[in-house]
Amino acid sequence: MFRKHRLAFLDQMQSGDIALFPGAGHVTRNHDVEFPFRQNSDFAYLTNFHEPNAFLLLAKDLPDIPEETLFVLPKDPLKETWTGRRTGPEGAVEKFGMASAENLDVLEEKLKAAMASAGRMWFRLGAFPKTEALVVRFVDDLRMKIRMGIEPPQVFLDPGTALHEQRLFKSEEELTCMRKAASVSAEAHLLAMAQTKPGMKEYEIDALLSFTFRRHGGQGAGWSYPSIVAGGDHANILHYTQNDAVLNDGDLLLIDAGAELHGYAADITRTFPVNGTYTSAQKDVYEVVLSAMDASIQRCRAGVPFHDIHQAALRVLCEGLHQLKICKESPDEILEKETYRRWFMHNTSHWIGRDVHDAGRYMVNGESRPLEPGMCLTVEPGLYFPAADDTIPSAFRGIGIRIEDDIHITGGEAEVLTAATVKTVADVEEACASERLAPPTLDTELLTS
Ligand code: GLY
Ligand code: MN
Ligand code: MN
């Protein structure tokens, strides 16, 4: 599928163009310790190559310059003994199906030659300062050679614009990866529901999630973003990741967590009772959020503007805020005056794919873009009532609920990629009461080239 991704990008280039894509390097964590390596998402989408300090150079119809060249760290038995095996240029051609590959140490020479031949160059300004400095230096050098008939590219284009549009539409192979990420994440959430008991710590559940992601092949730390394991009032902190408090009897537990598998993310939120049974106030709020979610998913159809998904959730949430007597205003007033923002302050959806908040535009020609088959997005309404909010009935204080699924837009009804993670009150209570243990390794094997 990666060669297909490169060919699709080459299709968007004009004759005489080159495109340079830098991969990620190592990032220092402290002193001489590095964070686990994670490849740049654009680079991984084009190459499936997961070693640091690599570059991809594409060239369209330029004599003497291959259509695609992967520059990689050279083989070096001594260094490989310390830091791990390297594929090397020969391996890059053999194993990664690259038309050509070179040692990294000839990048500067080859890049400068390519820039001297190209009329236009695709390079993402602002994203890769070191490489950008090199590109700017070569532009300046090549300008000095104008008397010899040599000049740098006259036009620079942002590859993100074209590539991210490409990434927004998932192929069947990409959807297979997303379904696997969703199934591993479902397993983690169901296990968390079964294993959570009053008195446990948030980090015990965090560890259970990470354990599940990793043991089924989740990359890096296993997750696509740090897990949010938020007991009680912590659910009212949207990006809570401290995950170190005791889980109290009678409280809810909000878990927002998803695996990263084969380079693709899942993003799932469920909110369930620590002791396995919702109180009536918790259930009332939960049912409102779940209805908002159902209304949004109903709108997840080709042709519907992206923004309508949010509007569908808002309408139900505003009705709920009125019915629960959280807010005296009428549902219409709550919506028009945006009073709801106090208790629902984020958007309902974002694209999802290689990045949990995936690439792609939300607006086209100043308007919310219509959904199309192949797009994937989340639906994640919520209501957040902080313990300190004394303007609302006391029964609701300290309740924070979000429910989140990942959706694939098809030609008909939406596919809920995360449907295996139960979400009705009855199903969640049943999952909490189950004796579920970690299952044998799930079938997450995937062969891609
Ligand atoms: N987990 C991040 C989000 O829901 O957008
Ligand atoms: Mn999300
Ligand atoms: Mn989430």
C-alpha cells in the first residue's frame, strides 16, 4: 500500500518537480536517554520505513534522477551492535520496494543536484528546521550559478496540502489496520470494565490498558496518545493524564484510550461506574450523552457537512441540560446563547487515521466540507459537571461523562469501527460484572508492502 501512496502523490506532482520528505530523528528524553522512536506520520504513510534520520526524495520526469530514492543510515556492524540493526540501502530496495536507495551520506550531493534540475520543489516549510536550513543554503548556492545556466527551484509548494488530502481518504488496506487498532482497544476497554474495583488506583487501570495494547502488537508505548484514566471529578479535566488517584466507590471512571497498531490509531472513550452500577443521576446524564452520540452517528453519512455532526449532538445535549434542570433556559436558548459551553466545551469530532487527530481540512471554500466515503472521524459528545459547580443540582456535581467512537463513512450507513466496545447502560454494567481475563493474543498480524 505504501508504493500506492507514493504513486498517488507523484500523480499530484508536475513534470520537473521534486519532493523532499524528512523522516523523524531521535528525541532526547534526558541526558543520554531517548524517547522511544516514532516515525513521522507523513513519512511512514509514504514508506513504512521505521528507522531514524531517513529521507525520501521523489522526482517527476527528471533525467538522471530516480522517481523515488530513500536515503537511509548505512550498514555499520559496530554501531548496529549498540543501537540496533539497520536496513541499509540494499535492504531498503529489497524489503521496502523502493525503486532506489542511497546512503545518507550522499544526501546533500544528490539533493543539490536534484534542486539544480527541478523547476518546483515540494517541501514542508517550518516543520523540519535542520533540513530547511540545508534547503535554503542550496537555494542560495544555486542562485550563484545562474551564469552557468543553473538555478534553484523557482516555486516551493507545501506537500502537506496534497498529501493530507490523500491521507484523509482511507483505502481498504488502511481500514484493515484501523479495524485491528479498534479491536485491540475494545479488548483493553472491556478488560478495564471487568477489572476495575473500588480502592484501586487509576494507574493500575492505565497499566492494564498499556499491557493490552502492547501484548497485541501496539507500537512504541502501545497507545496512540497517553491514556486518560480519570476517576470521579478528574473526568472534568479534559486532558487528565496524571492517573494516580484512588478510584472511589460510587464514582464514575472515564477512560479515553486507544492503541496504535500498524501505524493507525484508535480513539475510544467510555465512562463506567467504578463499582459496576450507575447511580440514577449518573444514568440520567449518561443517557443524554448516549442519545447525543446516536444522533451524531445518524448524521455520519456521505454528503452531510462535517459541522452537522456537532450540531446534531448539541441539539440533544441542550435538550438534556434543560430536562435535567441543569439549566432553566429553553433548549433553543441554551443553543443560541451557547450556554452549553460551560458543560460541553469541545468539538464532537475530528479526523482519525495515522494521527489520532488526523491530517486533512475541515473547511473547503470557507464552508464545512461534506463527508465522503473513506473518511474516518470520531464522535465524542460529553457533559462535564465539576464538583465545584454550585450552580447545578448537587446530585450532578462531580459527574463527567464522554463517550467516543471511531466512524468510517461509507456509501450507506456509517461503519462504527469501535462497535465492539459496549456502550449502552445495560451492556456496560454487564461488562463491569464479567469475570473477563486477558484473552490469548488477538489476530493482529498484517503483511504490508
Ligand atoms: N483522546 C483525544 C481525543 O479524544 O481527541
Ligand atoms: Mn477524540
Ligand atoms: Mn479520545
